[in-house]
Amino acid sequence: MSSALPPFSCTYTPNMPALLQSLQCSVALSTYQAGKVIFLSADKQGGLRQLPRNFDKPMGMCYHNGRMALATQHEVVVLSNGAGLAKEYAQKPGYYDALFVPRASYYTGTVDMHDIAWDVQGRLWGVNTLFSCLVHITDEYSFTPAWTPPFISSLVSEDRCHLNGMCMVDGVPKYVTMFGQSDVQKGWRPGVTTGGLLMDVQTNEVILDNLPMPHTPRYFNGQLYCLLSATGELVQVDVANKTYEVISRSNGFVRGMDMIGDYLFVGLSKQRSKSSEKRTLPVAQQPLECGIDIIHLPTRQIVGNIRYLNGTEELYDVAVLPQMQQPGILNHTTPQHQRALHIPNGCFWRGDDETTQATQ
């Protein structure tokens, strides 16, 4: 069926374009399986527009104050929104209302970086899954270890606990998720569907254990949320009582989440065909779907969705881009970005023989 469709064909509920318009936002997805970052926006004809860009195994994403950071297979790429560049972008002049352009690359090496985020001091943090630690990402080292679970005895490239998710609270790392409390190489695998943990980074306290493949801890409006991938559940965590409540269930391996207004955008993935762990997941008792579910938190209802028919079967992260209804993005592997000049008081496109000033 999918072979006759254009790449990244998808279906979506009829309310999706209007919802994005009313929220005045677009949504970014990362799919390491397809090697793409995809921007989703409402188009001017009342439909849904997609803009995919090639990146090497993109995973964790974060957006803050006009900048986006993206963890890829060998590096972390930082892009900045040069909105003034959009008006004179040669491929589609006057079309975009934002344009993300690469501005820095940190060569971390292949460390299986998962979630990333900026802290209140502007430092970039990452979840270094291969070395089982949280790290600072700078231009001095491949990475600088900053926190390690207390049961990890040494810094080695053995993916001992499959540390994957990181949550900022008040601009500092606070909570993390992992698949198991193990201090041996890939020791989380035997109990992967039941041994997950949610931990407090600042106290080293285990908040929840025996979780079914937890991902994506996020703190919104004073509440802690988490995704339980093996059961397809979005949960709200009561930290004080060390309990959780199921908010909604999705028909997919849930991973990647962001919020705007009263709406949570949650990523779904299909069953990985070569993964023995996923064959026994509770959520995999029926065919899984790849896309996004939109949950209205006040009613706890799934009020819209997007479903991919081809092109990708696995998503990693979801990021909301506020106040952007037609954003564009350039990657760092093609020459277009080399012509984009963005300085504090202006934007310019550099041509072969001249420089064209764009609107700030």
C-alpha cells in the first residue's frame, strides 16, 4: 500500500490544522529511524503541511527562546531562528515566518545521546545513554559527566541502565528515567518491560520503580508527567506519595512529548521489527501506529491525531514551536545554510557576487 504513496504520507483528524492555528504553533518531530526532523504546520488552504529535513539519526530535541538543539548520531547541532532570513529565502520567498539555521555543532562522538535541554545558566545538558550519565555539552570535551546514578560504579561505554529521559524543573535537571537498576553491560535487558525507574537527580531518590519502559519525564504547570512506552500510557506522577495516575492510553510505543496551552502532543511508534523486547509488550497486543496523539488535559481526552502511512515507523522526540505557523529549517549538510548570515541587527543572504539584506 505505502509504495504508491508519496514519502511521509499521513492521515490526520479534520480538526488538526485548525487546532494548530488556534494554538499559533507548529510541531517538530525527530525520527532516527528515517533520519529526519519533520516540521508540521497548518497550511493556508486548511490542510497540514510537512517539511522534512535530513539529519543523521536525530533523537533528542529542545527549543528555547528561538534556538533548537538536536542530538544526532555523532554530534549535537544547535540551530537559531533567523526570522528575517525567511522573507528572502530563494526557494520560497515570503513563505516562512521563521527559519532555523545551523549555528553550532558539538562533536560528542557516538554516545547514543537521548534527551537534551538547556539549563537556567544557558548550559546544554544531555542524557548520555552509552555512558549511563547526564553530561554537559561544550566545546572543550566530547562530553563532561555531570551526574551518574548512584548504583553505577564506573564511567564506561556499556549502557548499563539505559538512562534515556531527563526533566528540567526551574531550569535545572531534576528527574530522569531509565530501564533498569543495573551496573553491568546492558544489564537492564532481562527485565526491560518491568524494571524501569524514575529518579530524582538532586536527591538520588527512586520516585517510582517497576515501570514498563519509562521515557520522556516532563514538568508542566507544576505537575510531573511521564510516558510508559511498553503500555502506551501517559501518566501523572505524585512525587510526594510515589504513585502515578494514568491520564490516557495510546495505540503505540509512546515516546516524546511537549505541551502548549491545555494540550499535550505525544509521539507514538510502531513495533520495531527486530526488537525481541517489543514483541512481548502489553501495548503490542494489537498493531501499533506511528504519529502523534493530542491530549486535552482538562478532559483527559485524545482530541486529535496524526498517523504516518509510510516513511517512518519510529519517532523519538516531539517539540512544540510556539508563535510559528509556517517555520522552515535548513540542515548543516547542504550548502544553503552557508549563505545565511544572521547578526544582532540584521539578516543577509550571501550570493555568488553580492549580499542581499533581509528584514530583521
